[in-house]
Amino acid sequence: MTSRLNPYLNFDGRAREALDFYRGVLGGELHLSTFGEYGDPAAPGADLVMHGQLETPDGFTLMVADLPPGETHSVGTNIQISLSGDDAEALRGYFAALGDGGTVTVPLEKQMWGDEFGMLTDRFGIGWMVNVAGDAA
């Protein structure tokens, strides 16, 4: 069972452009999903990146997303830390501990893509996302 920690960058409509740039610099394989793939494909912002992930040959993982329509982008607070993997017990424990004294914004629960996912801001103002892989969730 494994877990990993990596940066998660948020953009205001430029996530796809950023991923292309980072792939050009770091190399690797890119995967992305749009808001329209998991909702209304005709809705405003449906073509924006809901989740993008770059896995590089050197073992780096970079995750990015566009903010959903209506959310405010603020440079300096546009990065979060993502914990992900298949060690459900450890990841649930991290989520609970990080949330102590903080604010849970998305409860850790099963999501439409099959994984268990939650978001919180810790007591120091740092945003965290925790994702338990589908089979472990």
C-alpha cells in the first residue's frame, strides 16, 4: 500500500496551457478530464480542466485544475497539497488529523469517479486534498 504527496495547482482557465508547457519542460504522460465529462457538456466552463495530471519519466507528479466557473482565482493561494494512494486507513487518518482545528470544505466520501475524495483547509490556511483510490475506497 502506498501514498504520495504532490503539488496541485489551480488556474483560471489556463490549466490545459500550463500542462502543455510543463510537459514540454519535464516530459511525461498527460491525463486530463474536463468538467463537461462529469456534468453538463453544454454548461459554461464544460471544456475547462477538472483534473489534469502529468507523470514524468523522473517520477514527478504534477496535478492541475481550472477553477469552476464562479470561483475566484487568487495568485498565491492557487496551490494545494494532494495526498493520494491506496492506503485507505492511512489517508483517512491524515484527513482527520489535518482537519483538526481546520475547515473541511468537501467531506471525505465516495465521488462520481469512483474514488473517495475530500478537501480541507488546515489550521494554518493550507489547502489539502485527499484521494483514496477506487479499489481501496
